[in-house]
Amino acid sequence: MLFVLISLLLIAILNTAKTQDVPRVLSPITLEKSGGFQIGGKVIHSPLFPNKTLSCDHGYIEYFVPWRPRRTSLVLWHSSSTQAWQNRWDGGPGYKDIFLRRNYPVYLWDGPGVGRANYPCEATSFQPSYRDQDNFAAWNFGPRFGSWWPGVQFPVGNEEAWQMATSSRYVEVDTRENVVLQADAAAVAADSGKIGKDVVYLTNSAGGLRAQLTATKANGTNIKGLVTYESIGYVFPDNVNITDGRGGFGPVIVTLEDFKKLAKLTVVQFVWGDHRPDNSTFVLQSRMAAKLINLYGGNAKVLKLADDAGLKGSTHIPFADMDNETVARLLEGLLSENGLDGYVDGDD
Ligand SMILES: *[C@@H]1O[C@H](CO)[C@@H](O)[C@H](O)[C@H]1NC(C)=O
Ligand SMILES: *[C@@H]1O[C@H](CO)[C@@H](O)[C@H](O)[C@H]1NC(C)=O
Ligand SMILES: *[C@@H]1O[C@H](CO)[C@@H](O)[C@H](O)[C@H]1NC(C)=O
Ligand SMILES: *[C@@H]1O[C@H](CO)[C@@H](O)[C@H](O)[C@H]1NC(C)=O
Ligand SMILES: CC(=O)N[C@H]1CO[C@H](CO)[C@@H](O)[C@@H]1O
């Protein structure tokens, strides 16, 4: 018995020693609180039994507020999975932890119909689409499946990293109805003050169009900025000769009055990774949208990570790339240049 006890004690001591040997390169993340809530959406009544209802079409937010927070909330808006914001491709720290360590409150957003908000009011169906191989090219890991771009910021050869990336996807609803549904719920969230009074959306891919539309729908002034990583889709005013695309990838045409709300934001940045030629449809659209926002007094820019910042090998999801710290530092610079890095308690 005594022998067993001593052995257990020894094992405990050895284990402690082992834990302490692991070098701690990162500082701890200290939170005041974390949690989540549903927002927006509606309650519908059964046509058969009017006293039976369904609460549906709401969005879901999970939040993390640092112990000593900065004023700006970063709302991380994915296209196909919140996971993209949580870890680097190799499982290392993602934007969520990087910016929590820098004391920004972080909000993970699942819009109506996706992720943890997948309780729609309308009927849906799912058909397996066998798109793993298509993800490879769509996310710009290479020109075609299995053929990596030279110097791509992905742990090439790490089979598990590729499997994690492709299996992190949710069902994505790329219809105009979903674009509007998500923007409506997000505008309610922004105006509610529940995600902060200085909100900057960070978006990826199809999330970019939805966040732009959100900024044109919100009535308050809580939205301060919009940084889109590879936004596939843009919002334009109705006084230029651009035809509404009607589908899930824009262009979405709004009234000039609503479009001008984008010009009131402190900062708008449309970011592109590598291998996005200047003559490609969405790069052209991003330049046109930025020009129009600026025409009405806004502060919008297009940033090509390779041409403008010298970062090579960025994928469609640069904030999960292996050089993510560098990409994050560019964003930090942008927030600080635009006065969006102050602390709630006033000290900087
Ligand atoms: C709903 O209404 C039906 C009659 O239309 C009634 O039988 C039932 O008890 C009601 N249910 C509830 C939960 O009120
Ligand atoms: C903004 O105001 C308009 C006009 O009153 C209203 O229709 C719309 O629902 C409001 N938007 C939000 C997000 O509450
Ligand atoms: C608008 O664009 C269409 C199609 O690109 C073109 O045919 C038309 O002439 C344009 N109209 C004006 C007023 O520029
Ligand atoms: C873009 O430019 C390249 C080279 O100049 C050309 O080969 C390509 O066809 C162009 N693409 C589009 C969509 O215009
Ligand atoms: C694994 C890896 O390459 N991490 C990088 C994340 O970004 C920082 C800054 O660019 C690099 O120092 C790390 O090596």
C-alpha cells in the first residue's frame, strides 16, 4: 500500500516537472468573461396549430472579453467555418487568440443558416457535394488539387492539416436570400450594442459581402470598420451603371443613401492574398467599391498582400496562414493608425 502511494506521489512529481519543462513562449490569456447568445431572427407560428411556434433565423455569437479590454470589438465573420478564425493551419494560434492576447474583445459570429445558427424558418435540404478537391483550388492552396503554389503559407506535406482544413467546413448557403437574412440579423446585433460600441468586422470570402450589406442596413453608429479577407462580392450604389447580380456573390445594389453609410466608417480595407490578378472580377470590383466609398468621403483601400506588403504565398484565408503573425501585425497597424486601438479604461 505504502509502495503504491509513494509510486503515485513520484509519478505526480515527475509529471509536474515535465509540465514545467515545456517552454512557455506565449503570455496567458486573461478574460473578464466569455459566453454566447442568439440575436435577430423571428418566431413563426405553425399553420396547423397557431399556438405552436418555432424560434428560427437568428444568428449566434460566442464572445471572449479580455480582463482589460480595448474599445474595439473584433467580430470574426467566416464564410464556411468559425474554425478558420480559431487556429492556424497547423493548429497553432489563430486570429482569435492572437487578438485576445492583444486585449481586443473577440466575437465569433455564425449568421442565420450556418454553424451554430442552423435552425432556419424555411425548409432546407442537403446534398453531399464531394467538394474536398475543389476546396484546394478555391482556397488558393494551388492551381489544382494536389499541386501547391510554390512558397504557399500552408504546412505542405502535413496531411492532417489538409484534412482539418477541408473538414472544418459547414454547409454554406450562397443565395441572395441568405445574404440578406444574415445581414439583417447582423445589423440588429450591431445596433443592439451587445457586441460593443466600436465594432470592426473581419471577414473571409462570402462573409465580406454580408458584412458590407450589414453596414448599409444598420441604423446606429456602432460599426466602425470592415476588413475583408478575399471578399467574393461587393455592394454598389444605385446611381452607377452596375447591374444587381441577384445571386449569392453580388453585386448587391443598395440606395445611394444606404451606400453612403460605408463612407461613414472609420476604415474599410479589402485584402487580397496571392495569385489574384488585377484583372480578375472580384479584385476589379473591390477597387471600384473602394473608389466609390472614397468618392463619398470614406476611407477605403485595397491591400494586395504580395504587391503592397511583400507577403508571399498567402492563401484565400490569410489569417490562418503560417505567416499569420505578420498578417495580424498589418491589421494591428491599421487599427492603430485609425485610432481604433484605445483601451476602455482610457490608458493606451
Ligand atoms: C394548442 O391549441 C390546441 C387547440 O387548438 C389545444 O388542444 C392545445 O392544448 C393547445 N396547446 C397549448 C400548449 O396551449
Ligand atoms: C433601420 O431603420 C429602418 C427604417 O426605420 C428599418 O426599416 C430597419 O429595420 C432598421 N434596421 C435595423 C437593423 O433595425
Ligand atoms: C450600362 O451598361 C450596359 C452594359 O454594360 C451598357 O450597355 C449601357 O450602355 C450602359 N449605360 C450607361 C448609361 O452607361
Ligand atoms: C488577365 O490578364 C492576363 C494576362 O494579362 C490574361 O492572360 C487573362 O486572360 C486576363 N483575364 C481576364 C479575366 O481578363
Ligand atoms: C509556424 C510559423 O511559421 N509561425 C510564424 C507565424 O508568424 C510569425 C511572424 O511572421 C513567425 O515568426 C512564425 O514563425
